[in-house]
Amino acid sequence: MKLDAQGWFSGMRRVRSPNFDARPPHTRISLLVIHSISLPPEEFGGPGVEQLFTNTLNPDGHPYYEKLRDLKVSSHFFVRRDGSIVQYVSCLHRAWHAGASQWKEKVRCNDFSIGIELEGSDSTAYTDAQYRSLSSLTRRLKRAFPIQDIAGHVDIAPARKTDPGPYFEWPRYLRTI
């Protein structure tokens, strides 16, 4: 994996999401936010996440999808159960992954963070392949950007979110980065 001047990594699948915009001028990327997602909930391997991030999810395709109608979200990266990584937004742009959020004294975490979604849920352990890929990606991101902190979505939006959930092994991950 090598980061190019436009903020895209080589060595991973690239699917451009339309759900991004410019970061505020002179913003330093200082935070990684770890998320989890599965669509439909608790189902892995399907096209739902990619469809959500590219605004092609059919709200009639599954009863849960109606809740997502007209939702515009994205993440910079998505780490599948097999460890493969998909990049949806350039690291230089603001992906729409955090929503209303705060880290330390700073609000609007999308402005200064990179979002990494893991294919998972609050009730399922993550795979060894996901930890390996997440660790490798994190090390490369830390070399490229002045990242000072890593947090879960629950840490920046505790009233709204629970991910990456109780099965995410923070000590295991942090030892490898």
C-alpha cells in the first residue's frame, strides 16, 4: 500500500463515493475513527455497504433499508471480514462517517479525522484478517498524517453510537500499530 498525492492508496480496491466534501482550510488530520457496519444488520459479505456509500442502496431491498432512505454517508475505508480493504474517499477529503461528534474539545470530527469501517457488529468478533489489515492500514496512515489519537465511533458520539462494539479488541489492535 502506497499513498499517492491525491490521497488514494494503491493495493486496495477503489470505489469512489459521492458523499464527501472539502475539509476546512488548514485542517490537520489528527484522529482515526474506528467504526463497524453490516448491511443488512448481522449479515456479512454482501453489497449493502458499498451501495450505501455510493447512494445506490434500494430502500425496498430489505426491510431495514427503509431507515436508510436518502441517507448520505461514507467512510474513507471499509475492511471486509476477509481483510480486503476498499477505499471510498480520498484521505485528503472529508468523508461523512462521524455525524454529530466531539473528540476532546473539538466538534465535527469529520473535519479532522479519517474513518475506517470494519465489516462487523456489536455481537460478532472481528477476524484475524481484519486486525492484520487494520493494523497495516493504521501504520501507513500514521506515517502519512499527524495522527495523534484513535477512537471508536462510540467515543466521539456516545449518546448515538456503540461501534465498534464490545468484541473489538482494543489492546490487541493498539499493540500492533
